[in-house]
Amino acid sequence: MLVFSNLFMTYAWYGHLKTLENKPWYIAALISWCIALGEYMIQVPANRIGYTKLSLGELKIMQEAITLMVFIPFSIFFMHQSFKLDYIWAGLCIVGAVFFIFRGG
């Protein structure tokens, strides 16, 4: 559910830069808010379910890892941005964050 909700939110945050580039910003904002509502309808129950098994920190770090996993393909395939080696380094930092939050220490 978190992956699916993140697809919605990534599109709401950045998709308008491509699909609504010729529209006024307030039109893009209204459309993005509508998309974000769909995202929240998925994300809120996902977090409620996740919080029954994960701590708040674990849930947040997992969400950040999912965000990066969704954002990189979105930026490359939908927004036609070049792949950057920095994506690898950012991903490794997130992997480190996941390790430290879930290591149980």
C-alpha cells in the first residue's frame, strides 16, 4: 500500500511539471491536491496497519526508502531525467538508515 500511495504522491508533487507545464500554478496545485487526496486515502490506512507491527521510526524510514525507490524510476522514465550516480549514493545512505533503524539495538 505504501508503494502505491507513493506513486500517487510522486506524481502529485512532480508530474505537473511535465503534464501541466503550460497551465497556471494554481491549476496545477488544485489538480495535485486532488491526486494527493487519493494518495492519503491509501497512505493513512497503510500507516495505521504498519504501525501495528513497526515503530514510528521504522515506518518513517521505510517510507523514505520507498520514496527513493519510486522517485528514481519516475524521474528517469516519466520525467526523462538522466540517471545520476548520486542516486546510487543516496540509495546507499537510505539503506544505511534502514539498517540502523531496524537493527534492534
